[in-house]
Amino acid sequence: MYVALYLIRKPALQAFNTVHNSKKERLRQLSFRVGCLQKRRCIMLEDDRDPYEEWVVKKYPSWTLYLSAEQYYLGRCYVWLKRFGKMQRITDLTHNEWIELFDSVLPAYEGALDRLWMPGHMNYAWLGNEFIEHNGHGHMHLIPRYGRPVHFAGHEFRDDRWGKNYAPYPRLLLSTEKLILIRETLKNEIR
């Protein structure tokens, strides 16, 4: 199995491999990883390690649901196909991958969002355009849209692009603590 690892630069590898004991240092390290996610470059690892284990919301047999570091749209996630491949189109999904995505992953995710924050609409993006980043590996961006401000963890999330394409949108850099809270809230609500 191959896992995508997003890095800003080579010294980031050392940060990923360093073990820290203090809570404060661990939060700093997670914050660094979030920064890596936000300015991503992809390296394919030929083993079973998942360098983004802390951002997993839920694992399925064929998919892994991750919290996106970009939370301009509260609850934004992406679902990553576990099967290795390059230039994977949505039409390349196997029957089982398709069924799992549309009968299990998306309904569970949307149900959790509806119970938590009640988005007015959802956008789904299977783009695969950043070939240098991830070689077109199969993944879908799950983008909740809100026609009203949503308050969570002391922050007001506003979808100023409501009724329009989700992109381009302003980048929102939340603290690691808030990202962890969003992830845990989703994780606890997904059934």
C-alpha cells in the first residue's frame, strides 16, 4: 500500500520522525504538520505508514476520510482511495469502491454534518489536476456549504461564496487545537 505524504521541504522529514514527550511540543509538531498539509507537496511512501493518522476521521476498507487543513468551509474533508494508482479517474473505481463511497462513506459524513452544523448544500470535487502533487491519485474533496454563519469553537465560519463555485476562497489558518476539536467532533458523530 502507498500513502501520500505532504511536505513543505526536506527538513520536514526530520520533524515527522522526531519523537516528543511534552504536550506542548506535540502540539507544535502537529501544528507544523498542519502547515505541511496547507502547502503540500506529495511524496509516495512504499509502506503502510500513514503520516496523517492524527487527521483521520474514519477508515473504511477502500477509503480513508481525512479532515482537511483548509477549514474555510467548516467540516471540509477529503476521502482518499486506499488502492495505489496514478491518474485515477472516478470512472476507474471498482464496483465495490463505488458502492462503499456512495452507500457508506458519503452518507455517514453528510449525516454527521447535518446533525452538527446543518450545511445548506454540499460540493464534491474529484479534480486530480495537481499531477506533481499526487500523480492524480484518486481522492474526492467534500466541501460543505453554508448559507448562514456557523459558530463553532469560538469562531464564526462564513461562506461568503454561497451560491457560487466554492473556489477561489480565502485561506483560513486555524490553530491545531481547533482543527483537532473539529476532527474529534466529526469522528464522534460519524456512524
